[in-house]
Amino acid sequence: MDSDVKLLKKYLKNKNRISHSVSTAEYMRSFATFYSIDKNNAYFCGLYHDIGKELSGDEILAYVDTFNNRGIFSIDYLDFKKKYPSLLHGVASAEILISEIGLSDKDIITAICSHTLGARGLSRLSKYTFMMDFCEPLRRHEDSVKVFKILTSDKNFDRAYLMTYHYQLKELLDNYKEICLETVEGYNEAKMISCP
Ligand SMILES: [Fe+2]
Ligand SMILES: [Fe+2]
């Protein structure tokens, strides 16, 4: 486990971000079995989802180019995301893990790539990473607390997934920010699964 954190600390220097990563990993592992998700994969996604978060915009775009050239899958709405490179820090994180430790599990790669924006058609591991990143208790925001309760006390996976989109979209609208269509597509799909 120490070697896991050592790799994380090679790329992350901010103590709060490291704590967030470890907290996300531990909570993902804690509830993984209940949700029929492999607990080791859950821990891995939680620990490393933000490993590329402290790269500069240009560095992120360089990692994204390398990832794209691998042909694992195409990144939707890439031109939009390139306008805001931080939206691609999940893809950069996946590329770091591929180059550093040979990560090849496509489900894990997708979960790490999609943790920032969500998307439609995600696997259970990807959905779990998306919402646990938003709601792990160190976040402390009132919306995060609500989602954490739905996920861990009410044990309502689909509802927590929908509400993660709801609060993220609300925040973007409240701040007059652009919204990536991938997030809207994820929201619409979650809404159809969990009504209202
Ligand atoms: Fe992130
Ligand atoms: Fe995160």
C-alpha cells in the first residue's frame, strides 16, 4: 500500500488532494462489495483518479494526445474539452497509469477517464467512481453530504448517481459555465433509470 501512495505522491504535491484521493479509495473499497463491485478495482480508481490533476494544461493535452494514439477508445467531445484542459485530467491520469505501471484494464481506464464529467453508458465501476469522487466525506459540501447519505445510508445507487449529475449541473448553471454534452447525456440516462 505504501508503494501505491508513493506513485501518487510522485505526481501530486497538494496534501488535501492526496487526502481526497486516499479517502475516495477507502470509501469506494468499503461499500464496493455491497454494490457488487470488485473492491480492489474500486480502491485503485479512487486512489488514482486525480493523479494527473496537478499537470499544466499543456502537459494534460500532451498526455491526452499520447492516450489517443493508443486507440483504446475515442474521447467524445474532445474539441470542447481541449478548450478547458482540466476537464481532461482524468484522461491524463489514465495515461500516467498506463505508462507508469502498464494499466490495461479497460473498465478501470474508462472509470478514471470519465470521473470528471460522467457520460452515458458507463459501467457500474465508472458510475461509482464518478459519484464517490463527488461525495467522499472530505468534500464537506452540503450537496456532497446529501449524495453520500443516499449512497451509503439509503443504499440507493441509481438515485445517488442521478443526484451527482443534478448537483454538478446546478453548480455549472449557477456559475454561468458551459456544460459538456457528455454530462447532459449522462444526466438524461440517469434520469430515465431513476425517476424522479
Ligand atoms: Fe478529478
Ligand atoms: Fe477527485
